[in-house]
Amino acid sequence: MVQLFCKGLVVGFSIAAPVGPIGLLCIRRTVAEGRLSGLATGLGAATADAVYGAVAGLGLTAVSGFLVGQQFWLGVGGGLFLCYLGLRTFLIPPATQTAAAAGGGLVGAFLSTFVLTLTNPMTILSFVAVFAGLGLGGGRGAAVALVAGVFAGSCTWWLLLSGGVALLRTRTGPAWMTGINRVSGALLFACGAYALVAGLRA
């Protein structure tokens, strides 16, 4: 079980580490609202990854089949949300100081990223492939250990990312934060547009 947990740890970290739309959102929120908001954003993604990992690892074929079948609507919804976030990030000027980490703000950051990550049901197929490659065959206990490792590895990455960005934020000025807004906003919008096109073609 320990060995499977460690394997899951590596898998979770590796899946989370590439900077995609969720990573950009984590960076943006850390810059604008502080480390806790960025971490809450990352934890939302890590929780969604764990949910999909559990579906794949525990063999919940009915659930996975339904979600993959709804790929069109989930993709369109996620794409529109990313486009909205991109435009909002691009147009709104950066905050001059870190916003207070209100409880509602942290919950909102967590839930929005959790839902956004769930709009990509193909993640289930990725976990199925990874778990098969790892030779998962030890029953539910093995699946739970592997999924727990995935969650821990993903959380580790988001903790490192939000902490690193928060550290850099204290050493930079408004011009740097404006640049982050412009670049991350444009990239988020591009990711949303791509998701919309891919969903319409599916």
C-alpha cells in the first residue's frame, strides 16, 4: 500500500505540474488575492483529480460513461467559463495590495476550480491508462491508496506553486502584476476558445 501511495504521489504531482488554464488561474489569484486564495484554487483542482481518479480506480464505469457521454456540454460550459475568466483577468487592473482572505472568497476559489476541472471528463481516461500502466490489480484497497497518493501529489504541487508566486509577488511592482494580468488573461481566453472549438467539433 505504501508503494502504491508513493506511485500515486508521483502521478498526482506530474499530472498537476504542467501549467495549463488551472495553473494560470492559480497564479493569477495568488497575485491578486494572496497565497491562500491561490492554494484554495489548486486544492479545488486536486480534489477534482482525486474524484476522477477514484472513478477510474474503483471501476465506476456507469459514472465515467455518463461523464464522457456529456463531454460536449461540459466542454462548452468549461470553455465559456475560461473565456469569461480570461476577459475579466485581462481587463481588470491588478490590486495594489493583497486582498483579505475571506472565508467566502476561499470557498468560491475552491468550488469554481473544482467545477472547472470536472468539465474535462477525459481526465478519467488518463487515469485509467496510468493505473493500468502501474498494474493496479489489488482491489479497492490498492485503488484507495493510489488515489490518496494522487491527491497528495497534486496538493504538493499547488502548495509549491502558490507559495512560490506569493514569494515573488512581495518582490515585484505594479508593472509586473499588470503584465501577469495581460498574459494570463490572454492565455486563459485562448484555452477557453480552444475548448469551445474542440467541443463543437466533437
